Amino acid sequence: MEDTILSIEGIHKQFDTVKALDGVSIDVRRGEFLTLLGPSGCGKTTLLRIIAGLEHPDEGRILLNGQDVTDWEPNRREVNTVFQNYALFPHMNVERNISYGLRLRKVPKEEAHRRVEEMLELVQLAGFGQRMPSQLSGGQRQRVAIARALVCQPAVLLLDEPLGALDLQLRRQMQTELKSLQKRLGITFVYITHDQEEALNMSDRIGILHNGRLEQLGTPDDIYERPITRFAAQFIGQSNMVEAQVLDQDPDGLLTLRYAGGTIKAKGQAQPGELLTLSVRTERVKYGKDTRYGFDLSGTVKAHTYTGGMLRTTLLLPDGQELTVSGMGGSDERVAVGTQVHIQWDPACSAIVERREPGEKA
């Protein structure tokens, strides 16, 4: 798993005045499920097309199994792509759609038929070989597209938002099936999505792209619990952005910071006087009568919002700032609006996402 099958090295790509990719480098491990996550226009589809050979980078190179394939035509690369719109041939039945790539490679008929039947079994469409695409549901068409991409046994499978056209319930079902399929086959998947939940549910690692740059690369746990930039923290999940000034640091790396007229604690390295922005997940914030973790921070319960099992609470701080708290809870667990409370969180659960010197603009 740890050895590299695909290397993306310093990729730059510009379209007219738009810088689509700005020096992106990623080593993709053999057999892993890597997701490229980001908003529309971040460069993720352009990067996928460069890996597939459908676009050429202005700078940088693509290595597959250690071989430089940057200038190779798409049909020479051991990669296949699954698109959001399925791209099935409407005049071909399921069997012929899946076997299309095998016919181009002149695989003997008996061998091709065996591999198609194996693929149909794998994607739970056994017996569907003679049906036309128009006779299939959206989820079934997506399975056919995946089978067609896999039947030629690519080293890397590229998936460009393949579940985007499905309804929510089917999409979640297909997420589970696709992840299970990838693990059974052991094929490397490079998956594109703008859906953070999808990325967290399916991936071994996630690369967050923003304005053509790689903001962060790590496991779902790393990305969620330990974001390293403000964008990464705000794009996945719900976070409070806490801007505080360092007062001091103890020998164990525990920082004391001034925030909203009180003091809070955080883990990390910083100099006294430095201004830090901390990402604190809304579900990590606690409030009530007791104080913990050495915090001296108070506020007032401003409002509660109940959304089907999830309680969101807004806390008003003395300087007018607000913190959001989320968690499971019903009406019997709510602290009354207007109540003065102590506020705290585990210092290890905050992440430094931005730092600057006093007087330096954010």
C-alpha cells in the first residue's frame, strides 16, 4: 500500500488568464482510495484530465509505475475514467458497452465474454448483459460505466464525480458499494468530488484543492481534526474561527491566549504577542456551570436551533463575537436563553490555521 503507483509532480496549467493548477504535487499509493476535494473551479477536474492524458500540463510531469507518461496518448496509459454522465453507448447493450475496450484491444471473444460476466457479477448486474442503457436505472447505468472502466484492468481508475447525478439515498448506497468494490479489487482509485461527506466516508486520503493549489493532503481524520489552513477548516465540517493573541507558552507546548475578554488554551508552538486563528469544531465546544482545561471564558446563551436530532446553540461573548455549538440533544437538555455560562474545549481539539504578527493584516 505504501509504495507509489502514480506521481503528480509540480503540475502547472493555465487557460488564458486563469491559473487552473499551480504547482500541485501528490504521490498516490498503490491500492489506495485518494479523493481530490474542492469547490467548482478549484482545478480538480483539470488535474484528472492531465492524469488521463486528455490535457497536457504547462509544467510538471506525470509518472505511472515510475515511468514518465506526461507526453503519452491516453490509450497508452494504464488508466481508465468513469464520468458523471456515464457516457454509455445508447445503441449498444450492457455486454457490448462493457466489452468495448476489450474489442479495441483485440482480446479473444471467449476471454472477453468471461471477463464481462465477471464484471457483471462484481457490480451486481448478473443477467443484465442483453439490456439496453435506456432500460436501466441511474444506479444501474453507473454500475455499467464502472464495469466498463474496470474490465480492462487499469492500474489506476479515475472517477470524475461519478455519483453526482444520483439522488441522495442511492448516492449513499453507491458510496458503500464503490468503496467495498475498490477494496476487493485492490485497484488504485483517484476520485473527484465537491461533496465533503462523500470524501470523508470513502477515502483513505483526501487532497483539498483551492484556487489550483493543494491546501492539505491527509487521512479523513487528519483533514477533519487537524486542518492546517483556514480554507481547509471551513470547507469540511463546521468550525468556529477563533482569533486570539498568545500570552505565554509552557514547556509542554500549552499556549495561553487572550480571547474575547478572557483566556483560553491551545496546543502548539507560538511566540508571546503572536496573533493566531484557531479552528474549533462546533461539536467540540462545551458550555455550562463548570470550568475545565484552565479556560477563563464566559458568555451568554443567545439562541437554540433544533434540526431533527441536532441542537445548534449560539453563544454571545462579552465583546460581541459569537460561537456556535452543535450536538445531540432535545428540548429538556437546553440551557435557557439568557443564561450566563462558562465556555471551554479540549485544547488538543483546536488547530492553528493562521498566524500573524501584531499589526499584520489578516
